[in-house]
Amino acid sequence: MQNTKLLLASLTFTGLVALAGCSFPGVYKIDIQQGNVVTQDMIDQLKPGMTRRQVRFIMGNPLITDTFHANRWDYLYSIQPGGGKRQQERVSLMFDGNDQLVGLNGDFMPGVSRDEAILGEDNGTSVSPPQHQDQQKPEEPAKPGSLLDQIQRDVDDVKPVPIPTPEPLETSPQ
């Protein structure tokens, strides 16, 4: 009789400890991350006309490549911090028939930093990407006798030097 009371008490105590562990404050719960991590810097590096290889170099392998939509790559990322609410981000990249990047759709947009919008640095009035400085004026040659001209002459006068190859080590014992 006493053994059954002891067994019942220990089972009750074990059950209470197990239940307390589920919601006990101070119990560490891990962050659950799934998918491709996509940052704003990665999106800003994408340019129309890039090949699939160039996009894969920047973004990594897509999480989803759909058989029915072969010209679309989907990158999904979700995180559930410490048992909190799950957050999810999605980016879809579209390619044309020549395997060149033609479009982008999702939670990230080129040139728009969500961090700046959250911190209030972006007015939030418009979501237009910043003007790119692709329209730079053509580079003018350096003026004769200037420091830039001297540096260019020094660079042009550099002669390649062959790298010496080491001789193989002797493998025979002495």
C-alpha cells in the first residue's frame, strides 16, 4: 500500500514538473528559423538583365523552384522568436526566356530600406527607389604633369615578374 502511494506521489510530481516546464517563466525557448535569409543589401545588388548564375551568387539557391513556373524563383524566410509570433518574408524573382532577371516581387524592394522606414528616417510618403548614379560624366584623362598622370605612368611601366617555382624535396633518405 505504501509503495502505491509513493508511486502515485512520484508520478504526480513528475506530471506537475512536466507541465510547469511548458509555461514556466525563465525557461529558454529557441528561435526557429526556416528558409533563405534575405537582406536588403542582397536585394540592392540585383539588377535587371543579370543571369541566373549571377543571381544565385548573390541570393543563394532558391527555396522553391516550381515546375510549372520555371522562370520564377521564390525565396521564403520565417522566424519564430522564442515561442512568439511567427514572422515571414517572401521574395519572388522572375526571369525571361534568355535566363535574365526581369522582375522582383515580395516584401523587399530595391533601394528601400525597411530599417530606415522603421526608424523614421524615411518619411514614408513615397516608396521610390533612390536615383542611381549610373549617369556619371565620362572620365577625363589626367592632365600632363599632374599626380594622376604620374601614377598612371607608374602603373603602365610595371613589368610582370615570374613567380619562382620551388624545387621538389628529396624523398630519398641520406
